[in-house]
Amino acid sequence: MDVSRRRLRCIGHVINLVVRAVIFGSNVSKFEAELRGATYEFKFDIWAKKGAIGRLHNIATYIRRTDQRRQGLRHLQTELAGDDPIFTLEIVVDGKTRWNSIYMMIKRALELRCAIELYQSRWQKPKNDPDHRDLTNDFLNAGDWVELERFYEFLKPFYILTKTIEGNASKPGAEGGHGAVWETLKTMDYLFMKFKQAAEDTQFEEASHFKSGIDCGWAKLEDYYVKTDRTPVYRAALALHPSYGYDYFERHWKKAMNKPQWYSDIQSAVGSLFDEYRRQTEVETQAQAGFLEDESEEVDADNDYSSFGKRSISSLNT
């Protein structure tokens, strides 16, 4: 048995790895190791190297560390609202390197942009401050807010997809739901097009964390894309789906993605998989037939043994 041909990967896990590469770059493990071994103060310096997202993390961490700071941000929201009724929002800090929490942190920060900018403009390092950090090093400028907005818009489809594929495809009554095998390639194709568009949009831009993140994330996605070729069931599942079939691969692989070789390989891959299962079925059928013959012989032998020594019905009448 070729194990690599039967290996199935969780598409949710693939999305997680891809997005972490977008946010943190190519060496996420090194970044996490640095954080684990750092003091509280030094963690600020490590995060600050991650551009606008890192500086936002530092600001959110700083504000959420004390009730007084959180209350100060609420007062600023009320001040900005004037006489209009408002529900104040709490700033969100990410859960270390879990990307979905970073996405939510960015989303909330964009909602609180005016309050955060006002907080920055009025900030002065308090006397006897338990934090030695000079928060001015983490202040977000106009360029940072643009980058945060771009990260938010780019990551939104990934967040929605992650929530979508959490469905249980094997649950009775919901067979073929989100998270099914046939959705893997469709999901990766969708994300591939998102990366392709983002790469084209940033092609002539100066270096930035966002541009670098697109390159790292796309490389990670392509790495796992290639790995799906080793498991033909992904292509077979989508090709056999009544709503997609081979037309899907012609539209997306041959035309939209300009990958004619991928399209030419699909039919041979699916056909090879079909032949493999057909041969396996023939062997199982033959084995089953042999089993039934053996079982019939066992029944005859059992009847012969059971009748041994018994008198026949005709002898009872004499």
C-alpha cells in the first residue's frame, strides 16, 4: 500500500499554516521560540519587529494590562461620541500566535481607531508605571493603519472559510456538508486566486510586512497544493461531484489559473484511481465467492456429521 496516496490533510490546518506565514513570515517556529524565552519587557521588542501588527499587539497588551488603562480608553470613546448614545468596546489582544485572534484584534482596532489615536496623542508615561516600556515606540501612524486595513481585508476570506469548514460532513442528515473531501481543492483554488490577486496588486510596491507576508503565505499554499497531487482522491472527489465534474478543472485550472498541464493530468489521475479500486473490488469479489464455496462445503460436512449414526425415517416405519 502506498501510504502517501491515501494521506488526507485537514484543510483547516493548512489554512492555519498559510495564514501564520502571512502574518509572521517564513520562520514562525523561531518567532514562537523567542517569545517563550523572553521576559515580559523584551516580548514588546520582539513583537515590534512584526510591523503594524506587532505594534498593535503591544498597544493592546499595554492597555489591557490594568483596569485604569481600559477605563481610560472607554472614556475616550464616550468623549468622541459626544451626546450620542454608545456602547463602549474593549480593545482585543491576540492569543499569542493564533492567527484568528490576531484577525479579531485587527478588526476591533479598526473599529476603535479614533479612540486609539486619541489615546496615543494624550499618552504620557505615568510616574511609578509598572511597565518600563516607552509606548511612543509602538504608536501607530497613518501608514500602519493602511497596512492593518490591508491585512484585515485580505484575511477576511480565510476567517470566513475557517468557520465554514468547521461543519461536520459525516453528521447524519448533513452528509456532504462543509469540510468534505471534495471541498479541499475548491478551497485551495479559491485561496490561490486571492493570493494571485494580492501579489499582482503589490508587485511594484516597496517592501513591506504585508507584501512579504503575501509572498510567504503563497509559497506555503503552493507547497501544500503540490502535496495534494500525491493523493488523487482530492481530484476524484471534485470530479465526481454532480455540481462540478471535470468542467470545474477546465474552468479553473486550464483557464483561470493558466495551468493546462494540471488539467491534462486530472483525467489520468482519476482514471488510475478508478482502475485501482476496480481491481481491488474484483479481488474482493473473487475472495468472497471462494469464501461462499468454502462455507457451502462446511455446511455439507456439518450435515454429514449430524446425520452420522442416525436412523432414517424409513427405518422407523418398519
